[in-house]
Amino acid sequence: MFLNRYKTFKRLSLVTALFLSFFAHFYASAEDAKAAIGDPAKGKELFDNNCASCHNVHKVMVGPALKGILERRKIEWIIPWVKNPAKVIASGDPYAKKLAADFQSAGVMTGFGALKDDDIKNIMAYVKEEETKTPDNGGGGGTTPKVEVKQDTTFVNWVLGGFIVVLLAMLVALLSVMSILRKYIAQNAASLAEEDKYILEDKTDWKTITSSTGFRFTVAFLVIGLIGKTTLDSLVSIGMQQGYAPEQPIPFSHKLHAGKYKIDCNYCHTGVRIGKHANIPSSNICMNCHSQIKKDSPKLEKVRTAYKTGKPIEWVRVHNLPDLAYFNHSQHVKVAGLECQKCHGPVQEMEVIQQYAPLTMGWCINCHRETVVKAEGNKYYDNLLKLHNQVSSDPMKVKDIGGLECSKCHY
Amino acid sequence: MKIVKYTLLSISFIGLVSCTKSVEDPGTEYAPAMYHSRAYEPLTQVTEEGNDYYNSNPNNPYKMNMRALPKNTIKISHFNANYYKNPEADLFFYKISKDSTGASVIATNPIPKSEAVIAEGKELYGRYCQHCHGETGKGDGEVGKVFGGVPNYAGAAKDRSESSIFYTITYGRNRMGAHGSQINVLDRWKIVHYVQTLQNQ
């Protein structure tokens, strides 16, 4: 009897306990949600506009990573901190003081007094939602931009090479078939018709051909012509460094910096609009980005050393005009408004920088003959343009205002 | 025998004709003394003494041919610029130092705001700022995405004053490096005008 009751009660209590734990769990999570969670969607917008410049959920940036912030600190601490961090530090709060000491180099966090309590809760909701996701290696959450790669000419070379091999194989096959047939015919010479006999007698007389004047003349012409062309080519290439692409002390890639990351040429080559030289950037310009990006890369060791010591990096000079010619970058880039690529080629696709243009006088002069002067909006050209238009109906080109004069560049 | 002779000859002939220059070789220089200036020139430096083309300045650090300006040098053209009406504004740039915090320095933009100046500022912004700060100042430039910590002008940096923007360009702020060596004073103020339009977009 008792035993039965006992068993019933035991069952009942078990069921009750089960229910209790069930409800307690729900209650707790509901309570949890009430206390800390706001609207993560609103929080994301606020976070991106206010916090993202210094904070990331997963990694330390200017300020600490916010992952797990709600476990480390209560919301009652976070709200006054966000609104006025300096005040919390001044109040002697030990955690705030430690934070300030750990991130001394970043300075004290900016206060966001304009944010309401609910705003901060929304931000925390976003952080809480975000911390469960896996961190994005890209850093800023953007997708890696794709670069269009120009097709390599090696492919074409391979195709052409393949054609040549196939043609040679066909030639060999045809010739061997011919010789086999000829042998077969020779064996059955008796059955040949009279008019087909010449096939057996048809033997090329190499000796007569090679000793003929025509043949000798042709060979001599080809040999002399080729030697002459080689000699002329190498003579012309004297003083012309087109295609020169020396190895540099740092494997700097214009394809990466100017192509993929779209950094403007002017950002590093600061002299190009104000002076004769475009300039090679000093190491402090490199460090504007590399203080954060790839800051431990061994390839950048020379940049870091140069930045610390002030001893410049010795790059290998690629473009070098002889002293007898004067060239000014600002005249061509700022005044004439030429694109850098006009003379330097597709730099944004070059892994190693190379000299694209021949930089010969003929090349300079040719451009001066063809290019129309960019005279609009430039008072310097007003009178020249007026005079030019009096005598000619063609647009004013560089050659028309003395662009072919020797003393323009040689003085 | 004859065949061997002709084969060897033609092989050496082909070899001679098909020679090309390596990319590492600048080629023969005509009048090399014209390519390697012995006078001091920027961007070239031959430091070994005894070299025919030695052109380094032994009085400069690391025998460099270029030198930074002495500290506190004032560019003469800054006085003559039309934008600068009063000497106080003229010297503003030289009065702030890296140690002055951005907020404590107060100056007004000496360049009057106009459509043309904002257009110029936009062009300069494209050259010097856009790859990090993005086309519309959201901090979403190609470099900015990798760099991290780039603020949204219209968000966290909305209330930043013009003098603070100028200071930031000149000396940097938090993760951003100093850009004073790349952009001249007047151009910086033009960029400030454009950044302000992005703040209020």
C-alpha cells in the first residue's frame, strides 16, 4: 500500500521537478533577454556609425575587442562608461583604470554622451549576436576585391609552338610515306608504264642547286641581312632601356597597391604635380598603412628600419634620362593633364616595375607632334591660342608652340 | 664533314641572332657620364668613394642628396597666397604642433567655401584619402577594409571641427598616419571643405 503511494509520489515529484526546472529555465532566459538584449539590427547601425572605427567584436583594434564584454562587465557599468569614460576613470574604478593603462597609446576613449541608454543596449545586443559568429579574416568584413588579370601572352606562344610541332610531325610523316611508296614502286619497276618511269629517275640534284649562283646569292643575302639587322638592333638599343625591370630591394608590387587596392599614384609619388620629379615615396608614407597592415612581415623589415633610423631605402633606378635632356613631370601631368599610364604603361598590372616607353627623342617628338595642347582654363595659353587660330584652323598642338624646338629640352 | 661544318655554322648563326637582353640589364649607355650625374641630383646616389660617378653629399646624414627642411621653416609662398588675408591665419599651421590635441586648437578655414574649392577638394580627396575612407567617407575604401578603424564621417566623426580635421590630416590620429608630408597646407584646407560636405551628407 505505502509502497504504491510512495512510488506515485516519487513519480509526481519527479514530474514536478522536471516542470519546475523547465519553467525556471524559461524564466531565466526571459529575464536575461530583458536585462541586456535590445534590438541587434538597430545596434548594428549604431555600432557601424559610432564604434566600428575603433572597435571590432573579435579583435583588438584601437580599443579592445568587444567579444564577451557582457560577461566581463555589467550593463550598469557599460552605460556610464560609453557616455563619459573619463569620468569613470576619474572616479577611481579599478577596471576603468586598468583599461586606460592598457590602451594608453590609443588615448582615452571618446565619450558618446549623445547615445541614449537604449542605444547602448542595442549596441550590446548586436555585439552579443556578433560574438557567436566566426571572425572574418579580412578584418573589415568586406569581400576581397577581384582584380582583372590581363591574359598572358605565354598562352598564345604555347598555341603557336603546338602548331609548329604538329606541322613538323605532318611533314615527317608525309616524307616517310613518300619514301616508302617510292621503294615499293622501285621493287615493281617492271610493271610501270613508260610515262611514269620518271618517278624513279626523279632525283633532286643537290650539287647543281647548291653550286648555282641564285642559291648562293640567296643564302648570302639572308646571312648578311640577318647579321645586319642584329647589329642595327643592338646599335639602336644603345642608350635605350625599354623593358628594363631590375630586381628591387623590396619586392614592391604596383599590381597589388595601385591595382587591387586602388591607391592613387599621387598618394606616394607626391612630387608629380609640383616638380620635376615624381619622387620615390619616403618610408613614412609606406608606414601610413603598414603601421597596421602586415606589420610583422619580414619583407617589410627594410621599410621599418628605414622609418626608425631615417636611412633611406636604396631602390634601383629604372627610368633615367640623360642629363642632356630636360623633362618635367608637373608640366606633363598637371598642365597637360596626361595620365601616368600614357608614358609608364599599365603600371597597375605590373608585379615588378619596368620601363614601358623607349624614352627616346623620337618618341618624345612624336607625341609633341600629335598632342593637342590643353589650353582651356589656362590663361598662359590664351594669347598663343588667339595667334594660332588666326593662321590655322587646326587645333593647337604642342609642335605649334615650339614643342619641336631643340632648346625646349636641350639647354 | 661538310654537313657538320654547315650545321655548326648555322647553329652559331641562329644563336647569335636570337640573343635577347635580360630584364636585369639596362643595356649599353651612350655617353654614360650623361646618365650618371656627378652633380648632386635627387633620386640618385652613388656612395662608394672612388666610383667614377660618386655624387653623394658627405655633409648630409647617410650622404643623402636630399634633405628635410630645417625645423620651423616657413614656406614663403604661404605668405603670398591669396587665401591668406591676415597673418594670424597665415601662421596657424606653424603654431600647432603634434602635441597640441586636435580639439584644443581652434582655427577657421582660411579658404572661402565655394563650389570650385569643394570640387578641388574632392579631387584631392580622391588622391589622398579615398582608398581608406571610401568614396563617400564611410570608411569602406579598398585599403580601409583591411586597415580597420576607419570612421564614418557622417557617423562617429560627424561633429569633428574643421581645425580638428586639419590637425588629423597633418599629424594623424589614432591609427591614421600623418599626411602633412604629402599634402601641402592649402590643399589640406581644401580637403577639409570636402570632408565637411561628406560629414553632412
